[in-house]
Amino acid sequence: MEPSVAVVILNWNGQTFLERFLPSVVKTDYANLQIVVADNASTDNSVLFTQQKFPQVQIIVNDKNYGFAEGYNQALAKVQADYFVLLNSDVEVPENWIKPVIDLMQGDESIAAAQPKIKWQQDKTMFEYAGAAGGFIDSFGFPFCRGRIFDQVEEDQNQYNNDIPVFWASGAAFFIKSKAWAEIGGLDGDLFAHMEEIDLCWRLKNKGYKVMCCTAAEVYHVGGGTLDASNSFKSYLNFRNNLIIMQKNLPFGEAVIKVFARLWIDLAAWFQFAFKGQFKFAFSINKAHAHFFGAFFKTAAKRTNKQLPLRKHTGVLNGSIVWKYFAAGKKKFIDL
């Protein structure tokens, strides 16, 4: 029998997305499958809509909006399966999107997490910002993707059609063995949202597990990826969480050096935002740094007994992606 798989869609006031994309999920071609909508205390009619239109879908209702990270922790504590798939509500899936990933993961005990190719729902020839063909990281903790560097997204011309170990798998369609989820303790709820999947993958890799991209499967994410003036909270989370995950997951000496370097890089970003008159974004950096230092000892307590140097992991770019992109003009992953 095929391993059991639970696809869990975390929802908060996302009835519109459920109407558009849940029909594709319930058409998934995989025998041993359960589909769960985990609702983060929505105030719209998401739960009632799902109950009426999709009675075959299990519903878990959280007592409040826990955010992405803790919302999944709360929900998955109530789900039993060999594999969990964390799927964003704004993702359209083809029928055969699960089996290739499960087959890849079943073939290697050391693979704990994986993702399919993430492509753009509005134009399915293009990769999508949130994950493209697998997540990477540079020496200073800046994440990017095979097929997306900063806001530069590539067309999928099968240039990345090889299954390789990556540094992180996208939270838009995140496959993980339930045993690995339990061993690692799930997502870090204090991160709330943004980069929580990178932190999870980093902790898995520090334990010797692999994270993979399976290119035989793909999904289509609405996403977005760009931050405008109304999304300074996202900017705050990204700046704060990036510092936190480096403090948690790097060896002590390397963490000190690289967090210090990132504070100066963030200062340069602060001046850039201020120069452009984007004061909400500039203030988001101040807020991120204040909250990072305010939680410093709490974060330090989360450090485990084993942190590998970044250079020893797969999926790491030696050097600065900021320099290669902005100064050296390397706009595509294949040019790095």
C-alpha cells in the first residue's frame, strides 16, 4: 500500500481561494490520501463553505489566528499520516502532483522534506517567487531559489529538471515525513510567518537529513512575492526572522560574525528605503532589530547541540547573492 498522505491547507479568511483551488486538490490522484482544511479562526464563511461544498474534506478549527507557523503546529498535532503536505490555499494542483514526490522520498531514508516545482498560476510557463525549483541560501543568510533571485523570476525551459538536494523547500507546497516533523518539533511558532520553512529545513539539515526538489511534479501558486507600501509587516518579519534563524542554526562563532555582518547590510537597506521615501519599510527594519535583540536569550535557548558550518550544507552559495546580483549582474541561477 502507498504511504498515507495528509494534505493540510491552512486557511484564514480565504474562502475565495478555497472556491478557486480546493476543487483541484480533491481531484488529486493518490489512493491513500486525506485532505484537511485547518482554519485559523476565520471570520468569513470559509468553514461553512467547505462543509457544504466539500464534505469529504476534514476540517480542523483553531481557536484563534496562530499565524502560519503555530497554526500548522496546532493542526498537525491532530492529524495522523506517514507524510504531511503543507499546502497554501492559493495553490492549484494537477492530478498527479503527489506520487512523484512521495516516490522520491520513499527511495531515500535520509530525505526528510521536499517540494515540487512551484510555478506561477497566472502564467504556467514561469516559475513562481515562493519556491521555483528549490530554495538556496548564501553565506550571509539571504535566501533565493533555483529559478528566482530577488524579484527576477525565470521562465521554466526545463533548465532545472534534475532532482537535487536544496537548502530549503517552499512552504507553498511542503512535503515532510511525519516522523521527521515530530523529531524536529515542527515549525517555530515564534516566527509567526515568513522563513519558518527555511528554519525547519535548516534544523533538519543540521541533523543530517536531506531536503529535495522533485521536478517530476509541479504546482501552480498565485503568490505574489513583491512587497508594496501596505506590506511593511511582511518586511519586518523577513528582516527579524532572517536574523533569528541564523542565531538558532549557525555554530556560535559563525553566528556572531554573520549576524553582525547582516546588521550592517540591513543598515544599508534602511538608508535605501529612507532615500526612496519608503519610511514604513525603513521603520520595519528598526522594529525587526529591536525585536530580535529583545528575544535574543529566548532564541539562544532554542539552539541545539549541533550546528554545522553553513559551508558544509548542500544548497549554499559561497559568497553574497546581493553582490552577485546587484554588482556582478548575475540575474539567473544558472549564471551563479
